[in-house]
Amino acid sequence: MRTVYLGTSEFAAGVLRRLAASTHRPSLVVTRPDRPRGRGRRLTSPPVADAARELGIELDQPESVNDEPARARIADAGPERVCVCAFGALIKEPLLSDYELLNVHPSLLPRWRGAAPIERAIMAGDQRTGVSIMRLTAGLDSGPICLVREEPIHPDDTYGTLAARLEPIGGELLVSALDHESPFREQDDTHATYAEKITAADRLLEPSRPAVELALVVRALAPHVGANVALSDGARLGVWQAAARPAQAGDPPLGELSLQGPLPVLGCAEGALELVVVQPAGRRAMPGEAFLRGLRS
């Protein structure tokens, strides 16, 4: 089947590689334009652009996929299906009606519609998630579903480990949906929840919350975004791994970060949060013990 693929993220790049290895190899890949990233603001290609070049697939990076030149280029590719995964921009009419658009979404829809379904599932303490293949419509991830596969969320899962398991599932389900044209069923909107985009406020470990919840935030944002703690001097200390535990004698008061023990410890509303791997501003990530040794030397 002739396909065109729309995607942007690292997750979408993995799904693209699986699709390209099937009989539905895309004739065109559409992704977002290169953007400045990192401290040096170096112009960087989206992961899907890099994957398309590696695979030798024609690539388009329009400012808007909804503009006439972008839609014309898709039409020239003659797709029978347009496949979408983590594209990161709104797809509008008439493109929505021009083709059947199959969307790969890493959640058990209708739970966690939106931009950050893997992160929000971990943050919420969900015990399972999965991948859904749905028909893209004007609503936010609200179109009918044809295939779903569940995946457990392990107690030690981070975004990185969970996404790595969901990515091949997404590719396999997409190929299966194209192979067999499975029937669609409507979602039950009464069970919908929304996975809002991760913001700076989500990254800040707010000690007024229980330590258990903050540990979930750290897991959800590692290793791609990262959480952080506000220091007394106004700086932020990045946190890549943390462990919640019950309160103990000698723990710091609510909101204070103790630097006296073997690990930095944040006093929380319930329990305490041990910072196992941290990253001071302008430096590499390091064990919490090494961070404290550096402060004391």
C-alpha cells in the first residue's frame, strides 16, 4: 500500500523505521522544520528527518503541512493512506478529509489524549498503558480506534524505558492496521483524560506534594526532559533519578533541601525525596554523593 508518513519525535522515528521495513514503505516523509536547540542554539533536524535521510526516503519539512505546497507534495506522492505519529502540529481541513489518516498514539485511548501521554501515565501512577491506532479527526485524539495493545508500566520504568517498549509496538500495530484494514470503533468520551504538554511548572519538584508523587515526576521526565529542585540561591538543580521514602528523624523541614547526609534530601509534605542522580547548572549529571562531595571539598 502506498503511504506518506508524518512524524517528528524520536518515538515517531522508531515507528517510521518499522513502517519502512514493511511492504508499506512511505514514498514521502513529512516532518517539522529544523529548529535551534541546546545551549548553543544550534540548528538541529527533527529525529524523523534524520531517519528519513538514513532510509533514503524523500523528505519535506514545510512550515505548515496544511499549506497548499505541502498538500500538493503529499498528493504528488499518491498515498492510499497517510500515517501519523507524534507530528507535533495541528493537521487541519482539507488535509483531514483528503485521505484516511492513521495515527499511532502511545496510550490506551481515550485515556491520555494529547501531547504527553507517556509522561502523564507515569506521573499519574498508572499500572498499564499501551498503543492505540486511530483514525485522525478534527478532535484531539478522539477519532475511532481500530487496534490497541496494552503494556504494563513497571515500578522502575522511566519515560526512556517505557517509550522504548511502546515504540516497536506502535510500528507493529501500524503495519498490522495497513495489512488487514481492521474495523474501527468509536471512543467513549466519558472516560477521556488529557495529557497536557510538559511545562516548566511540571518539571519543578514542588515539596508541598508527597515524595511519592515527586518520584513519579522524576521517572516520567527522564532521560529526555528532566525534573529540577529550586535551591536557596535561586538556581535549579536538575534531578534525573530520585527515591521516595517515609519521613525519618533528622529529615529537613518541608521545602528545605538537606546537603548533610550521604544524598541530598528534599523535605516533602509526606515523606522525603532522596536525590540519587543530579545535575548542577552547567555541569554533567552525577550521583548525589559526588555532588555533595564537591560541595564539601
